[in-house]
Amino acid sequence: MRWRRLILTSIKFLLVAISILFATTIYAQGIEPRWLTVKTIDVQIVGLNPVFEGYKIVQLSDLHARSAVMDRQQLEKVAMLADRQQPDLIALTGDYITKEADDSEEMLANAFSKLQAKDGVVAIMGNHERGARDITPIESALQASKIKLLNNDVYSIDRHGNLLNIAGVDDFCFKRANLPQTIEQLPQTGTNILLAHEPDFADLAAATNRFGLQLSGHSHGGQIVLPFLPRIAPRLAQKYINGLYRIGDLQLYVSPGVGTTGPPTARFNCRPEISVIVLHKSK
């Protein structure tokens, strides 16, 4: 009888464990990756001109179109929620695809065309674009929606002669980032914000003392975050994985992004995020 009870108890525990594992798998692969959150991040920047007080930048990162999660419907939902924040600017910080871009142009162009902001939409390339054989479809999708692609370039926003300079470096992983070239194009006045796909690039950016804020993605926030265990992130996102950091005078925000890569193409305890960056003058 004692052995029988032990066997029955073991079977019950095994069934419970299997049920929990099954439910967790369904949640991590089918529910959380589609459960978008909108997060507001207030950032205080030294020297920000009062005309840019409360300036709102919506950051979208790591879309990974045509993945198991990011189908046309989900991509349109991302664009709709971004527009609903009534941003002054939308910044796309790379990885619009996972592998090849051939089948993604129409889907991305459709979603990009729905993005509306007072001062337009700017974008940079990520490692998945630069690792693809041909990124012409991505460039065409951006161009069709009049999105300004910043390949080591600067886009300045003028408010009565006061400037907010949005600089963007090309992908660092594939050695396309040219920070000196980008800095050469910065105006002598104004507040400077840098878009760089890989967050660990912030160490190089901070050393220049030219930027008040860097916006990055790439890490997916770890994507699967287990209690009491460190977040696991890709190369060039080892130091800065998720959230707001300060490196010297530079502040860095790392968005967990809205898409997924894998295997496994799942999220756990790390919801996909539309990041709303609100600028304030440091007191």
C-alpha cells in the first residue's frame, strides 16, 4: 500500500508538472509575444531647450516581420498603438526582418505608411538587415512611406531656431557604424540624440561627450526572463539589456522591442513594448 501511494503521488506530481509546462509553453509562445505594452519613460536631459519640454518620441524596435508572431495583423496593431500616442517623432531602431527581406516589403510598407508623427519618422538599420543578402526591399518600404533612413546621418528638428538633432549610426555588428562621420554632421548647437541598434555601442557614444541620449534595441530585453536568473542577450547587448541606463553624461534606453526571434520564438516575463520617450530639461 505504501508503494502504491508513493507511485500515485509521483504520477500526480508528474501530471501537474506536465500541465504547468504545457500551459507555460502556450502562454510564452502564443500569448505574451502578442501582448503589447505601452511604456512611458521620462528622460531628463541637461541643456534641453524649453521648446522641447515634453517632446515625445515613440521608439519601435525589432519588428521581425513575418516571424511566427509578427504577422500582418500584429504589425498593423503595433502601428496603430504607436500612432495613438500622438508622438512628435517616431524612431525605428532596426531589425525589421529576421532573415531575408524579399517577402516582407509589402507588409512593412503597409505598416510604415500608417505611422504618423508631427516631425516625421526616422529609422536605422539593424544586424538582421545588414546580414541579409539584399536589403533593397526594406529600403523601398521605408522610402515609400517617406521615412528618413539615417545611415551615419543626422536629422535636425527646428523650433524657432532651436535644434533637436537626431543622429543615426548604421549597424555596428556588421561594422557599418561610422561615428566620426555622424558627429561631423552634427550642428554646433542643440540637443543631440543618437539611434544605434546595438546598446553596447553606448560606451563609444558616451566617450564623445556629444550625446544626451541613445535609443537602442537588439536585446529583446532578454526575451525569456526567468526568476532569479540573469537575462540572456545577444552579442553587443551584454552590458545593457533592458531599460534606462546612465553612462557618464549619456543616458541610454534599451527597448525590449515588439517582435521575437528564436528558437524559441517566445517571450516570458518580458512583454513586447512600444516605448514612449518623453524629454524633459534636467533640473
